[in-house]
Amino acid sequence: MILGTSYGYGFYFASDHRISDFYAMPDLLNNDERTMLVCRVLVGRTCLGDTTMRQCPNGYDSTTDGSKIYVVYSNEQILPEYVITYKENYSTLEDIPIVYSNKTSDSGSCTLF
């Protein structure tokens, strides 16, 4: 899945770490470690985004895919809290992360991807 600007031109976050993990590139010079930034993101009132959006429509604070991906258009809505460096270790096929599922969004912290 390639997002690019699928839901607008902005900063992309996911409320499910598995989505962010999909976009975290392994560092080939550092034992394939990956890095993820965990942030608090003010998504406020959100609406469905599309590839043409360069800012939120009036009355909205962010755009979304309708599930777990959010796009904000100002860095003033982002508070980085943690930098997590990790290495994947899958023992079975069931451990491989689910990249995307279209379900109702949850509240909570989002991760940058």
C-alpha cells in the first residue's frame, strides 16, 4: 500500500502502530533496526481526505481515511513524545503485522509514518 498524498498533503499519523511499522524502513547499516516516533496529535474534528487537499476544509482540524490514518496540516498540532528503535523478530506468520484494516477509529496516541 502506498499512501503518498492519498488523504491530503500533510503530516501522516496512525493510531495503529502496525500501519506505521509498515512504513518504517530498516536501517541496513544498523542491523535492520527501525525507528518510530510516538506523538500526541491534536486531530480535532476530522473529515475524509483526498489527494487534492493541501489544508483542512473550513470547520475541520484534520483529514482521515475514515479508520486509523490521520493527516494534520500544521506542526503545531504535533507533540513528539518518544523515539522508539526496534528490530522485528517474527516467529510465525501470525506475528506479521496487519498493515491496514477499515474499522472505526479509536482514540489514543498516534504514531508518525
